[in-house]
Amino acid sequence: MAAARAAGATDLEIHDTVLIAAVFCMFNRYVDGLAATTPRDPALYAAGAQRLIQDGYLPPSPDPIRHD
């Protein structure tokens, strides 16, 4: 916390950071507890991150040319 404060972090920012870390810890335990299948190839996570950077969390738009 001293390093965060020295870098200018406020109490609220430190508090939020702790909560974010806690929720990710919970998510990881939840996924482990469900024995969920997760990709082992880091490239799949990198590709997913790039998709989120490009498109955000919205589902892809339907292809306007394709008529199924």
C-alpha cells in the first residue's frame, strides 16, 4: 500500500483494486470448483483479448451479406 500511496493512489482507488482482485480470486475458485474446461493454449486468450479490444463485449453483428 505504501508504494500505491507513493504513486498517488487514493484510498478509494486502493479499495477498488482490492475488491477487483478479490472478485477475480472468487471467479477463479468458482471455475475450478465447477471443473470447467478452459483452454490451455495462451494464444487463445490473446486472441480473445484482441477481439474484446476491437469489438468490446457486444456479440458480433450478423453478416449483412449472408442470408441463412
